[in-house]
Amino acid sequence: MPLDADIASRLKRTADGLVCAVVQERATRDVLMVAWMNDEALHATLTTGRAVYWSRSRGELWRKGDTSGHIQIVHSVEMDCDGDALLVTVTQEGPACHTGTARCFDAGGELPVSGGAAP
């Protein structure tokens, strides 16, 4: 079954048919990871309540947690004003990052910022 036509018409995809998905933990509001969705992944996410993404490196769909057991239960999906990004609010079971950290941004680490606004 295809993605709802109204939703599909509002999406602005990359040249390879993907839209950015920012994934946020429902309880803490922490940003866990950023992934990509095509229409099929978004449809599966909306209809199953489990997070499904498009793996750019493997060129295939992947349902978060199928191999690691660290699933994402989806509570909501919001589209931004431009239709080029999605906010996926989840309950994360186990670490979100494939490196074993709670968030993918823990593994990457903070970058130095100079000349920014004072706190």
C-alpha cells in the first residue's frame, strides 16, 4: 500500500527520494539520531508504530532494532513547514546508536564553537 497521497504531495525529497528524519526520545526530548526515510519507510512507520528507515549505505529498508533488539516505538511523526524534514518522537528501548551509546551525538562528540552568543 502506498504512502497517503496528501502526505506524499507535501514532502520535499532529496534527488534520491529521501527525507531527513530527526528522531527524538519522547520522555527526555533528547535528539537520539538522524536517519533517512523514503515513501515506503515513512508508510511503514506510520502504519506499524515501529521506526523504519532507508539505509543509504546498504540501499535497503531497515526497521530499527530488528538485529540489535533496540527498537523504537513511534508515538508521533511531524512534518516541518517546508516538508523536507520529519520529527519522529519515539520510546527508545536500549541505545539508539550502533556504537552502543544512548544517542548518536554522544559517539560523535561536541565540536568547538567560537564567537557564538554568550549563554
